[in-house]
Amino acid sequence: MLPPNYSAENAMRSAWLILGETKDASKAPVLTTCTRDSVANALFNMVTQGLSPAKHQCAFIARGNKLTMQRQYAGSIALARRFGGMKDIKAGTIYEGDEFEYEIIPETGRRRVVKHLQKMENIQDDITKIKGVYAVATFNDGTTDMLPMGVAQVRKSWSQGELGGKGPAHTNFPSSMAEKTVINKFCKLIIDSSDDAVLFTGNDDDEHGAVVQPLANHGPVVDLPETNEEPIQDAVVMEEPPKANKSAKAPKEQPTIPISPAEPNF
């Protein structure tokens, strides 16, 4: 069952081209070192989640002889919009010297930013100057929610990664990476708590009350057997002209208009 408005064909072709150039830690092609089952499973996970490697929504990583599909930052946002009813999400960084306040709404338990005053001189891409980050999500029903993370939480999250938060991007652009971290965390909560209702549409004729949402501009998939035979051309049937009736009187001659002979259509 595939998400609507998703081209599985394009994603598969893009993934196959990318995998052809992807190498493992030993610089060997992953298609030769990873098992066929792990490759198939990685592609299956990509398609069922409706992700596109061409849009950097997912990445393929070899772990030993197993190929894995890892959802990326853009993919988390796409899935939260598709399955979680999220309309938009924005993040902000809280620097040393900023005035920042947020509140928890008692009736809903949701958070709301009350105040965030920031001066230009406070903005520094230095992890020691960052106090925290937050993400604000807007949903299709008009409601909003906010998720804050302190810098200690961000560091712990980075330590779970393969580079341990010591990669070039984390070192040179800590504020941007911190904002991506809080957005990823928020989107994961939205995705993991959603259902698959987007894959279905109500139908009174179906015994379960739902049917698969058909893919746009896609016909049925038909497996054709491989063959070396030449394709059979459509036969051209020529109708036999009617026989002349000798008893009938010959019609009067009509002036004829010369017509250039047309080339055959077969």
C-alpha cells in the first residue's frame, strides 16, 4: 500500500542509480557487499514510507553486510505532513543573552512560546553560547504545539549518532544542526503517533468501509514473460472490391480530380 501522490517508479529508479555509486566503509560497492535481502528490505522501507532519495528524504547506509535505509531530516518533515496532519514546522535557537519564555496550556498539555527576544550580537555559531532550541508545529486544524530542548539534551542526541556529534557540520554549524535535531525529534513523535488513514478512503461498497487510495496516473502493473521472439505486427485486412454487375447500366462518366498516391500505412 503506497501513499497517494507518490511516484514509486521515480523513487526506485533514483535509488538504484544512487546505490550503484554508494560504497561501504571499505570503499567497496554496497551492491556487491550487502545481501540481496537487505537491499530489497531497504528499498521496501523506502517505498512504503513514501520517501524519495532524489529529494534527500532518505539515505542508504551499509552496516556490515546489511544495507539499511535511514530517514533524513527532509523525510521526517514529509512524513509528518503526510501522516500526522502537520502543516508546517519552524525551529528557533536560544542563545546566551536571549529573553525566552514558554508556557504549558493546562487544558491541553500543549506548549506555547510566550516571548523570545533576541539581539543580533547574541547570535553566534558556538555551541557554548547556545542555551537550547525549540520547534513550533502548526497542524491542519489550525492548532499549534511546541517542543523545547536544552543544549544538554541536544548533545546527548548527537552522541547517539555515528559521528558522536563531532562531524564537520556539528562543529561549524551547531545552531543549524541543533534546530534539525529538535525538528527531527518533534516529527518523530508526530509520525509514530499517527495512523495509516491517509492510505484509505471511505467506501460504502467495501465490507471494511475503506479501500486503498488509488495512485494517480498509474495503471495496473503487469508482469510480462521474457521472450526472444519478434513482436507480431498487426495484420492489415484489405477488403475485396465488389464484383461488377453486368446487367446494371454504366453510370455517366464524371470528371475526375487527379490525386497523388499515398504511401502505404504499413
